[in-house]
Amino acid sequence: MRLADFILDNMETILEEWEAFAATLLPAAAGMTSLALRDDAKQILEAVAKDLSTPQTKEAQAEKSKGR
């Protein structure tokens, strides 16, 4: 299974784990709602999965590996 597929297939489980982790980040997480703890995590995971699924040239791969 490709990582992008894994992320998409397990999105809710990943988000639940993220929420549980984020709730431990005290004092910042104290009193935060589930929605606030998840913040933009779903959109971030979707963007990562999309990027992982996008074909790249060797040049693009090299540039991305250098943070460009």
C-alpha cells in the first residue's frame, strides 16, 4: 500500500490519534474543543496525500528534496 493511500484510507484513525496527542500539549490544549484540537489536520493530511500521489520528474524530485 502506498503512503498516500494509507493516509486517505485511515484518515479518521489518524485524526483521532492526532487529537489525543494534541490534547496532551498542556497548557495550550487546556479547554480546547475536539474541533480546535484537530484544527487543520485533515486538510494537511489531504494535501500531503495529494502531493505524494502527484507524479514528478527526476528534476522536480531533486529540487523538492532540497526544499525548493
